[in-house]
Amino acid sequence: MHFIALLHHRMPRLNSTAPNVKLRGFDPKTWVAPELQEIKLPVNAIAHVFCPTYRDIYLEMVEGKLMPPTWERYQGRVIDEVYKSIHKECEQYVSQCKASNCDILGYLFSHQDDLIGKAKKEFQRDFDDIAAKPNEDEIRKFDEALKKIIRFEAEITSSHMDFEISRLKDANPKKIFDNFFDFITDYAIAAKHQGFGTPSIPDFIFRNTIIGDIKSGPWRDFLIYTVIAYALAYEECTGEPMDFGSILHVNLIDSRLVPIHYDATIEQLNDHLRQRFMLVRDRKMQIIKDKIDPGKPDDQTKCAGCSFQDVCWGDTK
Ligand code: SF4
């Protein structure tokens, strides 16, 4: 997550390019139609547009079929948790240390096993429910990958802290940290008109101007929908604009010692993106209201990677 602070620092024009947005979450034009207001969905269920016909939402919400937990989904949840825990650990650490002994790198290294253990424990039940369990080698590789995340975030954080401590005569670690790594990770948003179940909690809000989500696995263009959903909800809840969204996209590959963030982004949430998201949201809600199965795509290859393949194509495999 601290990678996003660095990315933002390297995008100096971002602050001066606020988009001319008309579709704000506090504007009733963006609200779900009155006849669909009864339906409440988690942000991810609306924003995840993997299924070409949206049959996944019908199976889950109308037929009550749960997506079976997978090793990939479990890993995604643990990765999110590790990023957020790193930030919280740093926040706590800098509130207690002084410029004379501030050593975030050393601190996070010495706590990395704890951090990983706690994050995995949080999702133990998801792990227990995975049908195709990973083997020991896959688990070991995942642990190593989590250590890459901790190492990289520790390096980013520590180098900025050390730079400022070296530069400022009256350096105050907490002030330096809060100023540069200005993230909120537990902001609960209540937005009853946007169709989301409450509370919706984005992975992070940075400097009160960028709302963000952590995503792992392959990049998909629809990942930005999650932050549009959160931005609309934030605007409805606070009455304040949220102009930018960020996806901290994470890939963990063997041939690098650091997590890969090629697709990590900070984007303007313009009207075009908002409109596209609202169309998806309204279509999904209509499917749930009508209780009509939208059917499968013509070709199973379009379903590659979906956990519902046994449900949808089991009889034709
Ligand atoms: S298997 Fe295909 S049709 Fe069925 S929910 Fe998944 S993506 Fe949609």
C-alpha cells in the first residue's frame, strides 16, 4: 500500500487535474432506481464483472449457490490483510519511537512471521473450506511471496523515513509518517441509495482524495469498477467529491524479489467510467429483481477461470 504513496509522489500533476465530474454519488441521478432499492449487494458482487452474461450474480443471489472457496481467493484475502497490517504496524511503531531509534526496516523484518501468521489465521476458515488444497510447496512459496511484500513495503517506508530524519533537524517520526503515508484502512461507508450492503469498507483512502483497493491475480479492466463503487458510496455518505481511484495491483512471481506492480494505478474517476459502472450495477440488480436466469455465453472458453464452471457446464464437459 505504501507503494501507492510513492507512486502518487511521482505523479505531481495529479493534484492539479481534478476532473469535471457530473455523476456524483450525492446526486440522485446516480442512485439505484426506486424499484431496485430493496436489493443490497456487497461492492465486490457488483463490481466483479467476470461473467459475460452476469449469470454468476443470478446463481449466487437468486439460487443461493455459493462460489466455492479457492486457493487463489484465499491468497488474495491474505495479501490484502498483510498490506493493511503493515500499515497499521508502522503507524503504531512511529507513534512510540523517536528520531534517534526509528528503524522501521528492522522492526518489520523482526515481526514478519507474526504479521503473516495473523493474516493467515484471520482467513483460516476460508482455507479449511478449499476443496482443492494447495500442497506444501505451494504454501511455502506463498509464504515466501508474502515476505517479498513485507520486505518491499518496509524498504519503501524506511527509506522515506530515513531520508526525512536525515534532512530535518527536528524530525518527528510520527509527523513524517502521517504526512507521507496518509492512509485510512477502516473507513466504513454507509450509502443506502447506491445499492450496497453496509458498511462498505474500501481497502484504503489516501489523503482523503484517492479511494483504493488491493487486487491480486491477473489484471482485468473491470477491477477499476470496485473503486468507482466506493467513490460513489463515499460521495453519497459524506457529500464530498472523490475524484480519484487507485488499484494496488499485486502479482507475485518467482523471477523477482519484489512484488510486481506493473498495473498499479491512480486514475481519475470520470463520468464515462462512472456511467459504465452504473449500467453494470443496474443490470445486475435487475437480474436479481426479475429472478430470470440470463443464461450462459455461447462458448465455454469465455468462462475460463470461473469457479462456477461445474455448475454451468458440468453436464456438457
Ligand atoms: S461458468 Fe460462465 S456462465 Fe457460469 S457463472 Fe461462470 S462465467 Fe458465468
